[in-house]
Amino acid sequence: MDGSIFIKKLLDKVLSGDDVTVNEANMLIKPDLTDLNELIQASATISRHYLKEIEMCAIYPAKIGNCSGDCAFCAQSAHHNSKVIPLSLQELDDNKVLEKAKELNRLGVKRFSLVTSGEQLTNEEFDRILDVFQRLNNETKIGLCASLGSLTLKRAIKLKESGVSRYHHNIETSRSFFPRICSTHSYDDKLETIKIARQAGLEICCGGIISMGESPKQRIEMAFALKELDVDCIPINILIPIPGTPLEKQQPLSIEEILRSIAIFRFILKDKPLRLAGGREQALGEYEYLAYTAGINALLVGDCLTTAGKSIEKEKCMLFNKNQKHHSCSSSEK
């Protein structure tokens, strides 16, 4: 089969509103069949057709470290020997959080998330973070997100009532690869939390991490799982092997394979925001801009949880230099 003809056929199919199949997506993996440049140009066409703007969000660590989970990629797990300085919710400074949210809002960031380590907050911790969300809701105009681990329906409803509009909970990887990276909770536990958050009326931000040793077909498996979940935004993280974690010596994906994966995600998730998140600078370097051509249309700006990022002004400059339009926040978007 001619690779150019195959890509064109799939592109026409997606632009007409139809979905690619698993078998078709798996064909796009093969570099001997599909040229990467042609694939990226086709995925760029899909992005332009369905999604017009770059959207920026940011996160704020409200609690760091001492997590009971044993996720192999994570520096915050109490099971690993990574050098992370713990931060408790009791140490969180409300005024600093508010100041940061307002600064981000002025810089054009649309959404702001408080993120906590651990599989589930205690009642005291949850009440504490609700207070912070209520202040953010009352004193800022930025859209509020939460990433607090597993949820009960009662807690999800309280978050919604406190002004939170979107809940973040990654599936991390495919169902078939998940047991390789975590044993303290299951893939189905992840799905249950997503179900509960949606039941409470919250939008869902859910994605995963690539370059953890999964196969290309397992990355496609994850993409189709996210499609089936019909989530509202999909963060794509690229593993940074952190000393002291089980994946500290994991061989990273090549730039070409990362870009191919992003392009295939765009074919599968044609009209969903794909958000480039942690690890992009280390993994892509000067070629990061190609990810936006390949299908990325949303961006996590500033620092991630345990790794530093570019300054927001530099992020915006890069986006403008690549002829992308970032999505500014307005009060109507809250």
C-alpha cells in the first residue's frame, strides 16, 4: 500500500467526521509505510479543521510527597528514594495561591488547578482545600480545576459547589500496561473516579504519560480508551526518568516517535484538546514547536509538580513565533 495514499485516505475520513479504526491507527505506527512529515502535515490539517486556538493552563502544588501509591514514574511516592521535599496542605499559603492565580490570569492562562499528592485526601485536608477553592472562586476570574486523587460523589459535589469546573485524573497508560507501573491501585479505580467526577457535573481532564516502556500499540490503546471515555481535555506527558524511581534508567523515546505518537493521537481524538504537559522540554528540546504542528493545541505552562518549566512569557513567545494563537481567559469562561 502506498503510504501517502493511505494517509490521505484517513485524513479525508477524519475530516468528514468519521473515526479511524484501531487497525488503521496501528498502520500509522509503521515508519516504512507512513512518512513522518506527511503524517504531521495531515494531523495539522485535522487540528486546524476542528480546533482553532492554543489554550493555556497551569497547576499549583498544594501537597507534595509521601504518596502511598507506588507509581513507577512518580517522584512523590513514599515507596521510592527520590529527593522530593514534602509539603503538607497545612503549609499552604492561601494568599500566595491567590496571587499566583491572578498573575496567571493576567498572562492569559485560562485554567488553574490545585494538585495534591496521595491517593485520597483526609477529611481535614479536603475541608482545607475546599476553603482555598472558595476563595479562588470569589476573588479571581480564572477557571478552576482540581487534581486530588480518588473521590467520593459527596466530595465531587462539594468541589463543584466551591467553583471547581473540571477534575483532572489521568489513566496514565493503557489498561494492558498499567500493571507494569502501579500495584497499589487499579486501572478500574481510575475509571471509577472519572465516573464519579462526571456524575457530579465536572468536566474531565484525563490523559497519561508516554515513554514509560509501553509499546506503540499500547499508546494507541490508551488513545482509544480516552476516546471511549469522551473526556474534555487530554494532557500528554513525556516521562522524565527521575533518580530514585523504578523508571530512572528508562530509555526515552526518540523525538520522531514522540511526534508520530502525537500525530496519531490527533487522528484518533480528532476534536479533543491535546495538552502538552510535563517532560516536553527535556524530551523535545528545540523541536518542541513541531508538537504543535503534529496535533497539540493546548499547553500546561510554568512549572510542573517536581520539575521546572519555561517562564510563561517564553512559552507565549514560542507559540506566537510558530504562528499559534493562545487562548486568553475571560470572565465568561469561568
